Amino acid sequence: MAAVTVVVVCVLVAGCVVFAPAWLVRHDVGVGGASALSAGDRLKAVNDVRSTLLQALAGVVALGGVGLGALMTLRQIRVNREGQFIDLFNKAVEQLASDQVGVRHGGVYAMERIAEAVPQYRGHIAALLASFVRQQAPWPPIRPLKEVDAERQRFHGGLRDDIGGAMGALGRRSMIGPGDSIELEKVDLRGAELGGMDLSDFCFTGANLDGADLAGSDLSRAILAGASLRNADLTGTRLDGVDLTSVDLTGATGIPADQKEARQGASPDPVASA
């Protein structure tokens, strides 16, 4: 690029010094073929034109230099800004790997803020937070169930603050494009307060949502194969395009009438209490 610029500038300088002045200052031919300018006047005119062209070219080169400098500065600002967000992203990842719940919770919200500021990171951050929930709240639990249940009782809604924060961030969909799926297979969301969230197209295959509050949430096209929603609240929940035939809905409330009919038509043992 620099070599091309040098060649172009050289050609312009040559044109301004050698060719253009003589071409612009023509012989004005008068009556009888006599030149309108004397040789001295013509030489002076050529020099004047040459000086004017060189001054104009200098101005153009100066403006080009200013524009190029501004472009390079803008590019450097973008590089520095990108580097700053990469540093913030790495720090947030470190927070998510912390042994302390509060630190992990802060990492979740740091990720959400980064997703708001840098759109190209949104899909990666959504996938990362989904992976975080799967690792931190697996079903069945890796630890003894009694230990997990004792821990759940210490937190509002049955979810630790970090897990609840990740679900809230995903449910707000600020980092999830329309129709994009979030993989939350085999997660422990018992008693989770997910009411009013947009969980459309989420995959909850094999997940445990017993006692979850899903009132007013959007579960359109969600995959719930093999999931458990015992005693869950589905009042006002959108279930368009959802197959509930393999879902355990024992004790669940608010099941739409069309879903009840679909279950009764597909299973010889419908959920009587639903």
C-alpha cells in the first residue's frame, strides 16, 4: 500500500512539474499565425502554473496525511478498546471459575455487561453462561443430594446466586438472537423462579424443574423431552410447539387445556392432578 502511494505521488509531481504546465499554457495564435505570447512571457506563465500546481498538490498531500493519520488513530483506538474488552472477558472467566459464590455471581453480571457493550461477543457469552449453569447445577447432582438440598435452602428460590444470575441473564435474552437455542440439558433448576422469562427455543432435555415458577414465561418451541416439572407453576406459560408427552407434570398447575388433551390422547396414563 505504501509503495503504491509513493508511485502515485511521484506521477503527480512529474505531471505538475513537466507535463501539465506546458499543456495548460498553450500558444495563442493570433492573426497571421503569430503567437499571442512572447517566449519570455510563455516561460513565465509555465512557471506560474507549475508553482500553482505544486502548491495545490502539496495541499492535497497534506490533507491526505491528516486523513491517513485520523484513520490510523481510529484503528488504534479500536484495537485498544478490543484489547480492553478481551482483558475484561478474561477476568470475568476467572471470576466464573472462583470457589466463592459471590465472585462467580459478579462474573456473571460482568459477562452480561460485556455482551451489551460488544455485540460480537454475545453468542459466545450466552453459550459460556449456559455451560456455567450445566457445570454448576447438574442433574443428577455430582455431590450427595442431601448436601445439595441443604445448600439450596440457604438461597432464595432454591438456586445459588450465581446460578440464578446466569439464568436471569439468559432469560433477558439481551445476548441471544431470535430463534437461537440455549443448551441446558440435565440441569437442576428445582424451585427456580423463572416466571416471566423468555425461554423460547431453550433445550431442557432431562432437566429437573420440579416446583419451578414458570408462570407467564415463554417456553415456545422449548425442548422438554424427559424433563421433570412436578408441582411446577405453568399458569399463563406459553407452550406453543412444545411436546409435553414425555414430561413428568405430576402436581403441576396451570397446564393449558390443549396440552392436557394432547397428553391424554398420547398417553394411557394422563396426569390426573394436572
